[in-house]
Amino acid sequence: MQLQIITPEHVIFDGEIIAVTLPGKDGEFQILNNHAPIVATLGEGTVKIQIASGSFKDFDNKSGKVYTSPAHAQTFLFDIKGGTLEMNNNKVIILAS
């Protein structure tokens, strides 16, 4: 599925992923390929982006805020203070602050 993480300053991430784990207002949740459409409010926490090892592509990280998980090299982490998420047609858009 496709993931975009957008902040007021930059497009932080734009690429293909296999899963994303998010800090919801009521707790952490995960979105996988072909998830039902959803709109959700995000709380403060870490967005965990899982990328398939064979499909890894470099991305432009102008913000310097995306970092690799120490436990898993194919998982990128991005800390947010809150935001909104939309999942529709196998595309996830996160508007983060």
C-alpha cells in the first residue's frame, strides 16, 4: 500500500509499505494492506513504518525526523505530536504535527 506523511513544513515520507502502526487517541493501532476505509485522529507518539526488505527504496527526508528502528532495519520511526489519518483505496495519508 502507499503511505504519505505530510507536515506543514515537508512531505516526510512517500512510498510503498507493508504496514504502519499509529498512536491513536485511544491507543496504538495498525493498518495493513487492503484495510477498510478509515479516518482517525492521532495522538502523541511514534509512527512505525514497515517496509518489505526486497522493496526498500530511499526517500527524501528533508526534515531529518525519520529514523531507523534499532530492533529492525526495515522499520522507520517518526515521532508526532498529533494529527489525522485517512485510509482509502489502499492509500494512507497522515497529516501530522
